[in-house]
Amino acid sequence: MTEAAISPVSTRLEEGVAVVQLDDGKANVFSYPLLEALSAALDEAEAGARAVLLVGRPGRFSGGFDLTEMTKGPLEAAALALAGGRVLLRLYTFPLPTVVACTGSAMAAGALALLASDTRIGADVPCKIGLNETAIGMTMPAYGRFLAEERLSRRHVTRALLQGEVYDAPGAVAAGYLDRAVPPDEVEVVALAEAKRLGALPGRAYAATKANIRAARTEAVVAALESDFGGPPVRS
């Protein structure tokens, strides 16, 4: 199998938890192939799992959107931002519990994936976690603002969202990107245990409660995708 044919996402089922591994061999950027493979993995999980665990590669959860595509021009940037927004919306509204093992740095759309997930366990390693759009001359999409305003600590919203502050792992816990930071050799073990615990909760109640408490924000994200990018999401 050639390198180009290797999927950046792999999935295994472990005691009812769909463990979704992101590994493109580099920075785990949100490229079209990774987004498509992640969406397919969520399809598979929804059909046969009780919870989802997203795991990054060592030292890197995700570097955000694929800048090679984003810098081609405004139309290409908007198209990838829409594709990514659709996947983030699905993650945010996913009926199963979603847990992240943040194995290292998570920047831009990678940090948004943390904000869109239910529980975030981070590796306490030297890393960078944050929304650096302002620093690299990009405007944060409205859907990103809605996710940040809901999940980040109020005292960090301006610093994180407007001023592009980047955090280490303990700082990311304080800001609200992560729920806990643990030693790197424990991050996947702790996150998997949490996914199993959440997956044991009554599934219908979990899904319905999540939908209820996130309904208003979901509507705002959907509206932002429609107004900013000219079309409704494929699915939510």
C-alpha cells in the first residue's frame, strides 16, 4: 500500500468504545481526506458503539485546517472551513459521549475539535493549544466563536478568541480547552476509561439531554454555516 493510500484515521472497537485514531504522519491537519475519514468513523461509531474516543498522534492532536488548501484563495479557504465546520457541528451534536485524548498540540480547528467534544483529557507535555487565527491573519468563523464562547472560561474568551493566546496543558485546563491534564503515558488510558464510564450511562437519556442543552448553540452554528458559507450543512 502506498503512503498516499494510507488513511489518516483508523478505528477499533474496545469494550463498546470506538477508538478513533488520527494520524496523518505529520501534523494531523484537517485536510479533506482526514475530514472525510473522520466523518466515516463517526458513521461507524454511531452504528455500533456506545461512546467515541478521539486520539491524536504522539505530541500532536491536530494542527488545524490544512494551510496548503486554505492559502490557495478565498474560495478554497471558505470551502475547507465549511467542510470542517460540518464535521465540528456533527461532533458537537453527536448522540454518543465523545472523549478526546489530546496527545499534544491542538491549534485552530484542532482546538475547536476539543471545544466540540464532551470530555477532553490532555497529555501534560510541552505543547501549544489555542485559537491562533488572529495571529496568522485569519478571521475566526462565527461557528468557532459560538463553540469558544460556550466552552471557554469567560475570563479567557477575549484572550483566547480575539487575542489568539496559546496555552500549555495546565493553562488549557484553566482556559477550558481541556478538563484534565495527565502524564503522557496515561492520557489514552485515562481517556478510554472515561469513555467507557460515559458509554455505560443510559444512551437515550444522554443523547436527548445533550440535544436539549445544546439546542440553542446548535441553531446558532447551523445559521453561521449557512450565512458565512452559502449553504446548509450536509448533516448535523
